[in-house]
Amino acid sequence: MFQSGFSSLTGGGILAVLVTVLLTWLFYAVTLHLAATFFIGDVPSQLAAKAAVAPALVSLILQRWGVESGIVSADLGVLVVLVLTMLADGIAISYTYRLSTRSTAPLVALHLAFAAVLGFALNNIFDLV
């Protein structure tokens, strides 16, 4: 639904795809920076911007060519997208913030929590879905 709103605005072409990718990247970067600041302390926001590229691209690609194309069922697809997005998030966070696996796991969980809360709030405010 989020993409279709921009498709009508931008014509559904490459501009719609770019806007969707940029907004998803921004959303993940903001929520990751909030989670990292809460978990680690004062960290540069550039680290969140670097790490947010991976989960943004993985989630969008899997939603488009995994769930919507019918490779997996919609119910199972949500779980697959969530798990693989969190895995990509964990790898990107571990690499970007130079954290061990033991420190990365709670930050990934916190990032998921921040993204879920902010996502639900934005959905309620803007009635996206």
C-alpha cells in the first residue's frame, strides 16, 4: 500500500521506486540511530545511515519479488521477510558499529522494536495501510 500511494503521485516509474527506497532507508536509519543511541550512547548518525541500507534493500526486494510474486505464501512470506531483514540488519550493524555478535543481537532487537513502534504510529497518523 505504501508504494501504491507514491505510484499514483509519481506515475509508477523509476521515480516511484527511488522515492520508496529512499523513504525506507530514511525510516530504517532514523529508527536505528534511536536504538543505537539508546543502547550504545552517543553515536554519529552517519553510522546508522550506512547500516540502514542493507535492511531497507533486503526488505523491499523480498517483499516485491518474494511475497508479491507468489514464491512463498503471504503468511510465510511475512516471516521470511522479517527474519532475513533482521539478519541483514544484524550483519550491517555488526560491521558498521564494529560490535560482537553478543552486542549486536540486542541492538537488532531494539531496532526492530523502535521500527515497529514508529511504524505503527506513522500508520495510525497517516493511515498508510
